[in-house]
Amino acid sequence: MESEPYTSAPAPLPARSREVARALAAAGIPGRVRELAESARTAAEAASALRCEVGAIANSLVFLSGDQPVLVLTSGRHKVDTAALAARWERPALRRATPEQVREATGQAIGGVAPVGHPSRLPTVVDEALTEYPRVWAAAGTPHTVFPTTAEELLHLTGGLLLPVGPTP
């Protein structure tokens, strides 16, 4: 029998991951936060550690729209077309947040940003491509913690909007 790629360590989760676990429980989401033995800082690292397709990784990317931080949960298989997404979302231009702006908006560091557990809810888009996977994995507050979920659950958790995030066909 092959071992699971995450630990079920009796040690408590990091503080940021406990906040995410509380948010999941409060929303009635059954996925539990898991600590990985390997880093999941990038979609490729997460997919390797979880033994899943890179597209099933829900990257949490923070952008600024005007001066407002916004969250884009994108499939790990492609990049965000910021101009196309801003037009679809009917928002001012999107520009990538700095690491300091990400931490200020989410309380979490790049490479471990979760869809929830932030000081306040961010306007959010969930990538349509995530609906193609019965299970997706999202970061849980640190580069070593993740939780299983679905696109539908991500929409429920974040109050987000389902949109394509890639270029206009």
C-alpha cells in the first residue's frame, strides 16, 4: 500500500493553517487541512507532492485592482490574463501585489496563501478551469499545508465569482 503524501502528524498545525481549518469548519466544508512533508510553494511542487495533475492545484494569487486587493483562484495549469480578466470582471486594471501587499491583505506569505483565513474577505474570482476537476487542492496558510476542495466549495467559501481567467479565445 502506497503511503499518503501528507503527514497526519499529531503536532498542531501552524497558526495560519488553524485559522484556515476554522474557516473551513465554519463554512461546513469537509476537507481537512493536511501538512505536507514537501513544499507546495508552487503549483508544480504541490502537484508533485500530492501526486495529482497541476491543473487540480488552486493557486491563490493576490492582485491590486485600483488600490483594492483582490484574490484570483486559478488552476495551476495556466496563467492569469490580467487585462482579459479585469474586463470580464468589470474592474480597474489588475496588477500583481508585492509580497508585502499580499501579507497585509491576507496575513499569509506568498506560496501559502489560502482562499480563506484572511483579516477580511477579498473580492474573489474562481477560475472556471477548476470545475473540470472533481477534487482540487488549495494552500492552507503556509507552503506546507493544503486542503482538498472543489470549485463549488471555493465559490461558497469566498463568495467569489466563477470566470475564465485566461486569454479571450
